[in-house]
Amino acid sequence: MEVSVDDGYDYVIVGAGAAGCVLAARLSEDPSVSVCLIEEGNRDTSALIRAPLGFAANANLGLHSHRYTSVPQPGLHGRRSYQPRGKVLGGSTAINAMMYVRGHPQDYDDWAALGNPGWDHACVLPFFKRAENNEVFGGTEQHGAGGPLNVRHLSDPTPLNEAFLRACEAAGVPRTLDYNAAQPEGCWPTQVMQVAGERCSAARAYLRSAENRPNLHVVTGAQALRLEIKSRRAVGVHLAQGLVPARREVLLAGGAFGSPKLLMLSGIGPRAHLLGLSIALVHELPGVGQNLQDHITCNLSWRAPSGPDTFGISLGGGAQMLRGILQWRRERRGPITSNVAEAGAFIHSRPGLTRPDIELELLRGIVDDHARKQHLGHGYTVHVTLLRPKSRGEVRLFSQDPLAPPVIDPCYFSDPEDMEVLVRGAQRALEICEGEALQPWRGRMLYEMDRLDPASIEREIRRSGDTEYHPVGTCRMGPASDPMAVVDAQLRVHGLAGLRVIDASIMPNLISGNTTAPTVMIGEKGAELIRTSP
């Protein structure tokens, strides 16, 4: 779609991911304002997006995404971490595993304690509820009903999930009915963002009902090159087609990689880095691109007998998939509605913790190197994820070229405590997975680890561990007294007018869980902050 470069818009939003779609829909509810949403990817029309299991093909083929990689990671024996991010309407919500996880209430209380009033759990809960139509728990003190984002349990979970949950219980991990309630501890069936057997991405949830409004202009296939700053105020966004003026505000929603990249391309960021690339310094903000945090994961995979409970490469598996495709086309039911990560648990790596520090996700197939490395036969995987890493990385520019990928350095395991915690978490996960309940499915491990030998676990983590796809923090929210803060509690960029960042990059600390639901919440709260601004 063409974009008007003459009259401009009241609000120009860069990035149509989890937060950008929310902003576009909520702000355009007011017919007196005009909104332009800019997305560099294309429309989300692919059946591989609508069909929940299609994300497995997307991950393997790199469709609808930036196929970023990190710089070599010393903590991973010099390997580059694969860092895919959505490049399509809906952003990463169009290619992810659809898990609806809010994190622990204490996470948000920590945000407020860092000097961000209004971001404690009691203050953000109404925005989680506003977003949500929860088919299982909706209309309660903790959950919403009637919101745009549909949340439910899977329609056809495999019996392997129940076996995993029983194995957790046998190992002392209690079953919890709702891990998104006040105390998200224990093992659980996954809540997913799906509706009627299809993915409920941010684009489907928020844009489908809004994009025909005359005051909302959705532009796809458009690369933001830089911001236009005049007299310390953001007044527009430069595209290849020209300048898109913003009469009120420019809102960055490009995520933990895209938002700091655009700021730095516009001369907003660390002085030495920008001048080293011969980018004129417009506004010095040392924290832009700093504070990168990500969930690092250890993969435990077992081979399993061929059958309908697991996905794999076999003659039977091929027939199973064909039947599943036909069933999905007819009924929107069956294995194609799987998000693969059908069950999980929040556990403690050691006694005495006030909240879980490890997340387990049971995956209905062997997932090796982000599913890019295939194996004959069937199996299952347990992801062991470090929830609150202490390591901090950064995002930098490669050059002045807006088309060049960012330089991503998560600095995995730069804090040695992260490895210690993840090894303990893997030991606990191995204990659970050695339980009797999983015996009918459990074959040999794909890569052997000895639960009683922490060194063997550490070797495997450094050999194959990688991201759980949750980068945050690179435009950190904090008060002006924090020298590394990029935005204030109103999400306004420090020292500039007419410019906010509203996406996962503003998280001062990574939350204890998957990041889509919190990013949608940030979009909802950000829209409210804009509407109520003086």
C-alpha cells in the first residue's frame, strides 16, 4: 500500500509486531486522530501462519522473518546464536509458538522498584485483562473476557503431555490449574493464543477489525531509514518513498533489535559508537542498545517410538501429517493445531527461592538447532530455560546502511552464575524426565547427559544451548537519574519530544516467562499513556 508523504498523520508507528498492532488498533479507535502503521515485511496471508503447526516450517525455512545471527559467543564455544525475528504483519507473533505466559507478579513489582511508577503488577494487570479473551479462565479477578487476544487450551493435546505432568508431580512439582494467576508455580498444560483452530497473532487479534477504519493506514514492505528530528522533537519517519510526517508523536515498536537500531541510525545513542560510524550525533543516550537480555535454553531430547503422540520423520509420520492437514482443513482440529510446546512447568533450581528461576517446556518432537537439523524417527524434547539471567549484552549498528542487520551480542554466560543455575535446572529436568510416567515414550537421549555429572551438562549446554527467542531491554525504561535509561515510565525517550518506544525493548529486566503476552500488555498500557497525556 502506498503511504501519504504530504499531509502526514497524528501518530506514526514503526513496526507491526505485538505492540505495534495494539497501538494501531487502540489509537485509531478515536476517529479524530489519524494513524500510520509501518511494517517492513508483507501481509500475513500465508497458511503457514494461520495453521498453528506451520510455525515449525517457518522456523526451519526462515520464512517471514529476519534470519539474524549473533556475533560469536565465547560462552557457546564461539558459536553464533540464531536470532530470528518476525518480518510480517504481526511480527514475531506470526511465527512463534503461541504460548500465553505473563511471567511472575514480582517481575513487575521489580520494574516499579527501579523507579518506574505505574508498572507494578497491580497496575499492569488491568492491561493484561483488557487484551484478553480467555476461553478457560476469562471474566475473573485474574483474567479478561471479550478482549481481542484469544487465549485457550489446545483442542487436541497429546497423551504425552499428561505423562509429563504426572512425571513432574511424582518428582514433587505440583500441578497448577492456571500459571498466569497470582502464583505461577508448578506444572501445567499450555495456554495458547489461538482462535477456532488458528493462530491468533497480534495482527489477527488487533488489526483485522481495525484496518478498514478510514483513519488507520497500514503500510507493508516499507523500510524505516531514520527519524526526522527538528528542535529536539521527532517530526517524522524517513522511508524510501519519502518522509512520513508525524504531527503528534512517532512511536517505535520495532522490538529489542529494531527500535535501538532505528534510534542509532537517527543519531540517537552512544556518542563513541555513532561517531565511530560517522553518524552525526543528534542526541546522546548511552543506554540505547545496551542492557540486552535473553532467555538461554538447554535442550534435552529423547528418541521415541513412532506414533501419533510425537512428530517425526517416518513413513507413519508422513501419513499422520497428511491426515492431520486434511482434518485441519475440514474441522480446524487435530495435530496441525499443536503449538508443539504443549505442556510445561515453572520450577526452582534450588530450595529457598521466592519465585521459580527455571521454565520447562515439553516439545512434541526432536528440536535440534532450532529445528534446522533434522533426524530420522520420532522423539520429544524438553527445553530447560533460565528465567532471569544476569548476563547483559548489547545491540549495535554494523554500518550506516539501514538495510544491514544489527550487530547482536547477547553475551551468554558472561555472568558465571547463569551457567550454575541452568545446570541445576537441567539436573532437575532430567530427574523429572527419568520418571516412570514417561517410560512408554522414552528411548535413548539424542545427546547423552549424566544427571549426576554437572560437567557433562555444561559441555552440552555450551555445545548446543541457544536462545528461547525472548530478547528485551535495549531501550530500558527508567528515571532520568538512571544514566542507562532510554525511556521514562511514560515510555517517552529521555531528552526528546514527540518520541516514544513501546515494545519489549523497554523492559528493564527480563520477565520470568515467554514475552509475547507482556509485550501486548506494554502496547495496551502505552496506548493508554498516549491517550491520557496532557
